[in-house]
Amino acid sequence: MIDLDEFMSGYRPAVRGLVRQLGGEAAALAFDADPLSAVSILDAYVQRLPFAEFDAEDWTALHTDLSAFVTVVLLETYEGAYRARQDESLPMGWELVVEVVGPDGQQRVIAPMSLVYEYLVPVPQRIPHLMQAVAHHTGR
């Protein structure tokens, strides 16, 4: 089994680096205080991407970046906890999920990669819509 803590150690720094690259140091500092502050920066970024020129590697990179962002939001904004869920149908044999307790006390299990995939196919959606989906899945 994978060392999940080691695997997760790169998520936040990767997202912060992307936010800094796109919006500068002030945006990165705002992200440090509130991950949702990066929604408009990431939305502008996604909206200007040349999707007609994308190959499979480009789609994978975008999916990974947005999944990392959703994971950070679930962990920090919604006080989630990550874990690996076994799934032999996947290439790695497991998937990352985040458990979140909704305001109704119900525990929800969200797979960020799957959630983002829903919003990338067939055409990438707006990041605010993705964040609405995240909130919906958390019960908020």
C-alpha cells in the first residue's frame, strides 16, 4: 500500500505553486488564508486554455491540477480527512477519497478525481460551478 501521507504532502504545495504562477505572490498568500480565494484565478486560467489543441497528456495535467485543488478545498474549507479506498478496477488499485461530515451530521465520501472528471467532460466547466458541486456533495 502507498504511504498516503507522503503522497498527499505534495498536493497543497502544487496548488499553491499554480496559484502563485497564475496570480502572483498576493494570490498565493490569499490562497494560504482561504483556498477558495483561488477560484477566480483558476477559472480565468481554465477559460483561456486552448482545448482544441489538447492531447491526452494535457487533459491529464488539467484533471490532476483541478483534482488537487478540490482536495485542498475539501480538506481545509470543509474540514475533510483523506484516505485511500481500495478499487481494483483502477490502475493503482485504489483511489483517494475525502471524508466530510455535513451539517446534518452525515458522513460523505467524495472522490475528487471522479468529481472533477464529471466537470471536465465533455467540455471543461467553470470553476465556480465545480465549487458548487463540491459544496453540494458535502451537503452544504
